[in-house]
Amino acid sequence: MRPFFKSKQDSSGDSNPNHDKNEQSSEFNMPETALSKYLDVNVQMIKEMTGDSSDIIIRRLDQALGKPVHVAVIYTDGLADEQIINNSILKSLMQIQADADCSLDPPKQVLGWIKHRFLAIGQVTDIDTMKKLFDAILAGNTVILVDGTAKGISASSAGGEQRGVDEPQSQTVIRGPREGFTENLRINTSLIRRKIKNPNLWIVDRTIGRVTQTNVAVMYIHGIASDNVVQEILQRLDRIDIDSVLESGYIEEFIQDATFTPFPTLTNSERPDAIAGAILEGKVAILVDGSPFVLIAPITIFKLFQSSEDYYQKFDIATFLRLMRIIAFVFSMLLPSLYIAITTFHQQMLPTTLLISLAAQREGVPFPAFVEALAMEITFEVLREAGVRMPRAIGSAISIVGALVLGQAAVQAGLVSAAMVIIVAFTAIAGFVAPSVSLSNSARLLRFGFMLLAATLGLFGIIAGLMAMLIHLAGLRSFGIPYLIPLAPFTTSDQKDSLVRVPWWAMLKRPTLISQKNIKRQKSIQKPSPSKDEQEQ
């Protein structure tokens, strides 16, 4: 598997190439300073490092355990669940009574008493440095410090206000689950756990971002996913050195195989059922805290035409829809360029009646077909972007009314022909058929290139562009997996779930080049048939 990241060489030769990187990293990284045994020193250091921020809550308590012991409870307002803190932490600490066994040296043993006897929290960990303390409170946990000891404990109390599990907005289906991912990482992993109840579903955590300290989780099924793919993904994640990660798109650009390509080598989804299905095929899911879009790797171009709904309905309908999506993708990419090439260079390909009709429409148009198509395409892209950015209540209405009014006015003014308006409108509609937004964006970008080729070389330019695109696709890899499998290289067993979908009882194996081990889904073909009693009746 080819490496993606290359180390930067220092041009001077006598200076450290990692000096600037290490200096910048140390500016934002939390210090590995050990906690002091004096509570006042720890509290003062916390206030200084946070600028005495108002959301960092420090609650001081005095407990009588043989002799006065000072305790501090520290958490971040808004990230921690105050109900858990009040009922399971503060209430437990205030109910601690003097114990004869702890009268010798309570300050050294009080953390043990709190941790093992009094604290009603499921997950409790020890901390001994300032870095661990800030990692805990900024993750929503609560830290308990005791005067006289140089250690503390972190109690799980993450909560606060967050968006609930709603129906996905970008990937709607008629039949299928209605739940979608949220911005909370643990909620997202739990949604996948509910669908794959298997201990072999492993999660590997990473923290990326010097300033944001964003949690990233890599999920896969041990024994099905390829070990080489998993290790490659983890290595690429470990090489990322950036100050912030605010969305999964940051991670996608860092770990993708090819940068200068219009085609995505990773895809994303906000549907837990789609991610669970991909994991069961041997793929790897990458979840980023703060993003409802989960990355999937590796992928092939044929997977981008597939929807999770394909597996919830009859195989013949699913096959028809897949073929229709592929045809719609070709139309959205090539239809304007075909119109330009035929009307400009190859008029003999049109029937006489149609040619006369098009010539009559273009009689008063002052621009060539390429300029006409380019202006209409840019106009539609502007309307589409305006509809997305405007408030939802009026965005769709403005885009629809704007397209109708501008198209009709342009035709009446003689700036464009009516046929061009039809071509651009059908092209736009075909672009929305693809289940993957990234694939639809690829068609939008390639469309302008094919229009330019058609305006200069006609159909020969379009054919040359298609050949160059196929050569490019044949050379693409997604974490070492060929982008055009199972067609190139051709795999017979994988044809059952590529361009077509056979019935579930006939799909015996997972994609062979992706999982590479434990590829059997079923032991034998279980074709449905009537029982003997029904046949006798």
C-alpha cells in the first residue's frame, strides 16, 4: 500500500525541520505539570490557566473525617450534567461521616474512601497532572481534589444541552430507519452498537487538534475488516498535525488518497444503518466529535450509486433504481456538452424536423451554444447556492420562482433558446438523483470541462474527455483498494451487488477485495420455497 504523507525536508540542512512544529505545538498543549498536594495551589493554577473563566465551576467543601479535610469539586458549566453532579457527587460527598478507620491520616486516604465507598458514579479514574485534569473537565467530567494529596479523581458526568436523535436531513428514504447521527460522539457510537451487537466491533480513539483536542473514533469489525486498511487509516490519522478539527471534512482532506481529483475517495453518511451496513461489509467508519457525518473507507465508485434503501426493498426495484442513478449521473455530466457538440458541429445527426425547430429557436439568439449553456449553468448554480444559504422557509420558493422567472424572461428576451432551458433544467434534476452529494458535486465540476471540450472539438472532444476520465478512475485507489472494482479488476462474486442487486439469499459473500477475510455472509443459498405441508395442500 503506497504511503500518502511525505516528510518535509529542510532546505537549509542545518536547522531542525520540526522546530517550528514543536514550538507551535507546545504553545497550545496542556503542560504535564504534576498536581500539588496543596489544594489552594491547584485551584489558583486552574484559575490562571483558564483566565478565571466563568464557566469553570470550583465548589469548595469542608469535610470532617477525623479532622478537617478540604475538598474541591471542579467541572465545566454546560458540558457537565448538573443533575448527576448534584445527586451523585455533591450529595454523596456531603453525606460522608467520620470513620474510626480513617482517623489516622485522612488526607491521604480520603480519595480512596470517596472513590470506593461514597461516590455513586459508574466511571471513575485517577488523575495526577494538570493535563489530565483539563482533559477531564473539558470533556464534561467532574474532578475532585483533596487538600493534602497530589492526586485527584475524575468522575464521569458528561451531559449538557445537545441535539437529540432526529431524522437525517440529507439522506431521506421512504422505507428504513428514521434515526440519524448527532454531534455527540458517544451517542453516534451507541447508535451503531445498537445495530451490531457483537464484541468484535472495535473502537480505536484518537485525539486530533492541538487547540480543539477533538475526539476521533475509528470503528470496524475485527475479523472482517482488512488489517492493512485499518493500520493505514490509523497511521494517516496519527500523522495529522493541525490546531483545530471542527468537522469530519477536515479529516477527509488529510487522509484521502488523491487530492487533485473530482471524485471522492471517501464518502460520508449521517444514517446509522448505512454505516452499520458498510462496517459489516468490511469497511471502516471514522467518527468525529461535533459532526453528524461519519466517514466510510475504503469505497468504490459503484458504492456511491447505492442507497441504504436498496437493501430494504425487492431486488428488481433496487436494480432498476441503481441503473437509473447511473444514467442520470451520465446525463447530468454530459447532456449540455452533447447539445453543444451536436448543434455546433454535428447537425447531420439530428432529424430534419428537429433541426429546423432548433434552428428557428436559435434564430434570434446572439450567442453561440457554448456561451448560452455556460450562462444558463452559472445562473442555475447561483440560484441553487442562494436557495441553500437563504432561510429554509423561503429558500426553496426563491430558487423555484427565480428559475422559472429568469428562464421565461431569458427566452422571451431572445438571450437563450427554449431548448437550452430544457437541457439545463433536466441536467439539474438529474444531478439530484445521486444518493451521494459528493458524487453529484463531481458531476457538476466535470460538466463545465466537457462543455469546453464540446465547444472546441465536438463529439471527438467529449470522447477524449471520457477516455481521460476512465484512465484517471482506473488509477485511483481508496486506501489501496482499486476504485473501479468489481469491474476493474473483474470479480465474478462481487457482481451480485454492484450494478445490480440480487436477492439477499443469493449474496453469499462480502466484497472480496475489501474484507479479504471472513468473506462469507451465509453458508448456502437459502432460496425461499413453500413448505411440504403447503405443497400437499
